[in-house]
Amino acid sequence: MSLSAEFNEKYNVNVWTDESAWNNFLEQVEPPSRIAERIEGVYNRFGNFLEYLGPDCGLGGAKKLELAKVILKNTTSGIERFLGD
């Protein structure tokens, strides 16, 4: 199950149609600290074979430019946290 589907089910919302739910999703499920944890897990599994990192969902779900910026900012911060460790 995808992260967004789990979030939708848990909070009885639809992040794809409700902007406030999308913002909450990004704050709770996709903060930079969580992204850094996921990167570490993937790196521990694949090591130097890992060549590319980016948002899991792409940016198609971000209906507004501001939401896409948050996704990219969180992803960048998560990568920077991982590299800093």
C-alpha cells in the first residue's frame, strides 16, 4: 500500500483532492527526517549501486506549485541530512 493510501485510510481524507490533507501528509509522512531514514535504509541495502534519489511520487500529485516546492524542499533536506551523517 502506498504512503498516501495509508494516510488517507488512517485519517479518512483524500490527499489527492484536499489541499489541507496534502499539507498534513507532507508534514507527518514526508518530513526531511523521515526521507533521510528511508534513504539510509535503501543505501544500507544497495550501497554504491544507488545512483539517483528523488520524490517517490514524483510531482504529479502536487496540484499547486507551492506544494511541489515543499516536496522538493523536503527531498533536498532529507538528502542533505543523509549526506551529513
